[in-house]
Amino acid sequence: MPKPLAIPRCVLCAADTQPWCTEPCLLVECLGCGFIFQAVPPSNPLALYHRRRYDRLRRRHGGSQVFSRFHHDLGVARHRVSYVRPFAPPAGVWLDVGTGNGAMLVAAEEMGYEPLGIELDPKTARELVAVLGRRVLSMSEAMADAHAPWSVLSFYDVLEHAMEPRGVLRCFARGLAPGGVLAIEVPDAGSSRARNLRGRWKHVKRNEHLGYFTAEALNRLVAECGPFRRCDRVSQRESVSVDGRELRVPQPDKLHLIWRKES
């Protein structure tokens, strides 16, 4: 008879956890901060993620055509910039971690920022430089060559892939200038859809998403990474009025939270 899996403590706050779902993998929920994570993560999840996301598309389309969705993603990126800009400094470096196909860099540049992207995969980083002509560093290059401070730091659909989200966020948050803005978008594990569907929720991906945040868990994580003050929450269920405009995120089960770094 196989030995039952031990229920681990929360990787963020060390509180006790309870099972959240068992299929397609065992996810546990923290009783303290609400963070949900894989009890037994894949041995090399980032390798699986990049092989599926990039190499498969290269084989199908070839070379730089991996960025065939660019124009769709550019529209999404422009909306994201419009949510962040009212809270952020009007200029400076916009550092986008996990920049994907680079649409965020183009959208930030259109709004007057100096774009800088970070992508884990060195080959993808080099392709982005060649295709877009913007500065993109691999993660290893960023550790040595990403010169702070920056005015905006963004993590869009990134932290759910990280085995150590606190370490990733803290690493780059220290380079954010006082008065700069941190913007994070992740699947909303506190949404009614997530709570009702559990393991059948579309964002539960065994080999890609290792952690799932509620608003409380994400706020607690950010508070541990620097002197941040929440600017506002932007979502489909709650909107914020900026200069007479109502800003909304189009997806009902995503969190898009914004903080300003205090001096």
C-alpha cells in the first residue's frame, strides 16, 4: 500500500494547510494566508513550461514566427499599461519580468517608458531582441546587468509559475525606485469560479502553475518584499475611477493588483 503524502506547511507563511483538490494533482490551501500550491511540484517545471510554450511553436511555425500572436497580445498589453499608468511615474524604465513575446515592452514604450524585458529562456531573449529591437535579458544576464532603479516593475502571468515566488519578487522589487509602481497579474484563486471548479478550473495546470494566489496571499507576499502601499484593485468585479474613466480587467478570474513603493 503506497504511503500517503504528507501535507506540507505553507511555503509562504509556514502555516498549516489542508487539501484543496487532488486531481490533476494534489493542491493544498494555506489556513493562514490562503495561498494554494502543489504539494509535490514537478522536478523541473520551468523546463516543461518552456518546451511546451516555445519549442513546440518553433517546430510548427519556425523561427521568429513563434510570435504570431503578437498583435493580439499587444492589445492586451496596452490595456494593462492603461491600468497602471495613472498610478506610476510618467517616465523611466519599465521592467517586465517574464516578458513572453515582448508585447508589453512595445506597449510600455508607446506610453513613453524605456522598456526592459526579462525572459528565463536565453534563446527566447535573443529572438525578442532580433524581432522587436528592444532590450531583453535572460534571467542570468539580468542578475548581472539589469541596472536599477526602474519606475515600473510588472509581473504578468509569471508568479504562478515560480517555485519560490517570494525570492523572485524580492530580487527585483529591491530595484524599484521609491514612488515606483509594482503591477502583478495572476489567476484569482479566491474567485467563485476557482472555488467552485477546484481541479477543473482552467488555470490549474499541473506542469506549469505551481502556486495560486488570493488577494490576501498576494498582499502578504508583497508586504514581505518591501515598503509597498496598495494603490487599488482593478478587476471586473471592482472597478476604479481614474480621471473620470472606469478601468476594468476583462477576465473575471484574474487578479490585477497595483502597489506603490514608499521611500
